[in-house]
Amino acid sequence: MTWWGILLIAGVVVFFVYPWVQAKRQKGKQIPGDLASELDTKSLNPGILYFYGKNCAPCRTMAPRIKNLELKGFSVRSVAIEDIGPKIMKMGIMSTPTTLIVKNNQILEVMIGLKDESDLETRLKTASL
């Protein structure tokens, strides 16, 4: 394998795998206090904390699914990463869409990318137990 191949593989790992690993490390952690109060996460018990980008195509696909969960009575907080700025790095969020299942300000689940509405609903119901 040439050095170009090694460099390409390293780039793929850094670009795709690192954000996923970084987000997964947040599972089980508390949401930082200043961010928790700004996002009013105490009302999510359990609930979804959904991070999206305003110009993100997968986020636009995910938005109706999140809205439907809210209409079904689940607690949902949608946050545009552009509105929160560099504070988002405290959460380990490096890609969008990122969906967190939160209970008592603790991150129970971290999901990156498009997720099925029924899967999210099942995870929320499990977190309610």
C-alpha cells in the first residue's frame, strides 16, 4: 500500500469515526450545568435532546420524525448548533443530526445520523421505565 492509501484511510478514520467515538463517550455523563440550564433539560424526563444544523440535509429529513414524537406527547428539545456556538463542544457533538435520550440531565443514549421514528419511540419508552 502506498503512502497515499495510508493517508486516505487515516483521513476517513478521522473524519467519520472520531466524531462517532467522541459522541458515544458522552453516554452516562451529566449534561454540563450551564448548558443544561440554557437548554432547560430538566423538563426532559426522559426526553429527546436533538441537535441539528440549519443547512444539514439529513437533519431536514429527521425534523418531521422528531416533530411527530413531540406531537405524540414525548418531551423534545431541538437545538440548532449554530445558535449554541462553541458550547456544543462540551457535549462532544461533532456531527449532525445527533439525538440524545436524556433523563435527569444524564445522557442515556447517543445516536448519530438518521434514525427511524419507531426506534426513537421505543428507546424513549424504555428510558421511561
